[in-house]
Amino acid sequence: MKKLFLMFTIVAVTASAVSAQRTTTKRKKAALPTKFSVGLELGAPTGDAKNLYGLGFGGSGKIEIPATPQFAITATAGYTSLYFKNDVRNYQRAFGLSTTPAGYVPLKVGGKYYFSPVFYGEGEIGAAIGTNRGNGTSFAYAPGIGVSIPLIGPNAIDVGLRYESWSQNYRINQLGLRVAYKF
């Protein structure tokens, strides 16, 4: 009876180990790849910010870590320059003030949900760190939509449109367009 119990235990443990190995192998094959993208950013200031700034321009890098086939966790870092309007720049020159564009380093985390293989919705929160003296750090949030146009292999062109808001003692809002190469 002891020998029969021992044999049964050995067979059961071996069978479960083989089953666990197959499951692990299947999961490894089905693992979704992490995606990176590098892109150019263009911003059109809105609200009170449009009275000061005419254009925002910069670049960013983004990582997408898949949680499910449709949802990815994102992290974005970049640099954005906001260029003063001509009349604001002329006023600043007349009074000896700096006409250097306002620089910000936005750092955001969020999520991206793919409604289909190419269309997605995205939301991010984080901080926009001012690089000019006196700009400080602002709370940032950015909801948006986009399309990821597949290329040959795993690469894609990612085009996203978002509303972005940075708030501290003042608020800078903009409509942003990001065109990126995803690999």
C-alpha cells in the first residue's frame, strides 16, 4: 500500500510539473513585446496661454508596456518650447525682458487602450518641469486619441492628438499633435 501511494504521488507530481512547464512555455510565447517610440510634438496653446504663446514645439520618447493585448501602461518624457507671440516678444524687448522661449520637461505616466488594432485612447498624468528661471513645476494631465499605422514588421507610425493642461499658479493649456516612429 505504501509503494502504491508513493508511485501515485510520483506520477501526480511529475504530471503537474509537465503541465506547469507547458503552461509557462505557452505564456512565454504569448508575451506581448514592449514598444518604444520617438517623436516630434507640435502644440497650439489654448485658453489664457494663447494670449502669450503662438506655438509649442518639442520632442518626446515613450515606452508602452502591455498589460493585456488591448491595454498598455505608458511612460513619456520629452522637452517642449513654447514660443511667444510677436507682439508679446516686442513688448518684452522694449522693456529689456527675456524673449527666450519658455522651456518645459513633461514627465508623464498613464495608460493606452486600443479600441482596434490601430485606434486608441490614452490618458496620462505627471509633471511639467520648467527650465526657465521662475517657471517651477506644474501638475500635468493629457487625455487623447490616436492611430498607430503599421509598417513592415513590428514597427509603426504613431499619430496622436491630445488636450494637455499644465497647472501651477497659472495654467497652460494646449492641443498637442505627436507624430512618432514606434519600434
